[in-house]
Amino acid sequence: MEDILSGQEKSTHEEAAGGGGGGRKGKKEQGKKQDRVRERAKEKQQTTGLSTIQSKLEYLTGQIKNMQLKEEFIPNKLAHLKKWCGESWQDKTSSFASSLTEADIHQVMLVPDVSEEWKVLLLMGIGVFTENQNKVYLELMKNFAVQQKLYLIIADSDYLFGLNYQFCQGYIGKDLDVTQEKIIQCLGRIGRNALQKAYTARFCEESHANLLFLPNQNKMEAQNMNLLFS
């Protein structure tokens, strides 16, 4: 910039000298030319600086990697089916799989005070209802479930009441302490609103199926209601 200004000053002096008695007019023109030179030099510096910043941003953006599990570890994803189902994977391509977006994954990773195991399970599309669980984590899991983004939810019978979820398959575990009413509540989470046509409910313990289908004279919920209104 100094070289440009000095060259411009030299040229201006020569013009003023050649003009004879240019006087004040020559000095004003000289000042205007110097101002224009300074403005052009500043614009050039700003343009160069912006180009450098833009180049650095593009480089840093290129280094960003997605935070997500490989699909071979996410149940029912195509890569998972190919790896674990052998030649029969083509018969299972319509199986339901989780559908968490990059924004969803980002939310999960930012949840504080939650062990990595629970986060990894949620990234796999598996939510778990447990006691004393982080409230932010629970709300995320509930939202994903309502939007049908999760592959599986694991919960005991106490988490069934008041949950308006829509599941296609239900498994009643053998280690659950259930009553007939709780089993009905479990089955009530399956096939809501008829959004899909194929539903199954599976019992891992025969006594639970008997509890559902056979007459039951000892209904705890009915007894508690009678006590409440008596």
C-alpha cells in the first residue's frame, strides 16, 4: 500500500510541476487521488481477508463428521439385516427400523448426566424406562416414541398407564409382576389408530395368557375401586 501511495504521490507531483501554477487546485486533486488509492487498497485487503476466512470455514466444515452408529448395529437396517440374517435378509427388508435424524442424534448426545450405554441404546432405536432416569432423556425418548422413530421400548408394567404410544408388536416378559388389568393395558399399546394392519402380542409365560383369557375373581383394581367409593 505504501508503494502504491508513494508512486501516486510522485505522479501527482510531476503533474503539478508540469502544470506550472496549478497551486491549490493541484493540491486538492492530489488529495482526492490519494484518498481513492487508499480506499482501493482497503477494499483489496478486506476482500483478501474475507476470502481467507471463507477458505478456513470451508476447510473446517469439511472436517465435521456425522455422529451416528453404523447401520449394521441398528436393528432392521439394511446393513444390519445383511450382516446378521444371512441369505434370508431379502425377506425382511420391510421390517420396521428406527429413523432418528442427525438433529435427533445431536439432541441425544447433548443430554447431561446420562451414561453412554443409555445413549447408545437410544441411537440404536431402543428406549428404556427406568426409575430415576434423567428427565431430559425421558422426554426425548417419549417424543421419539410418539413420532414412531424408535424400534423398541423396554418398560415394566408400571409405565403402561397413560401412555398413548403406537406399537406394532408387544412382548409380555415372563419376569413381569402383572394383573389381568395390567396385561390389558399392555395390549392396549399395540395397534392404536389402525395406522398399520399387522400386529402381534406375544406372551413369554403361559400363566400370563391364562390370566388374560380365563375368569379371574381376584381383581386387585376392582377391589381398590370398591374400597375407594364405598
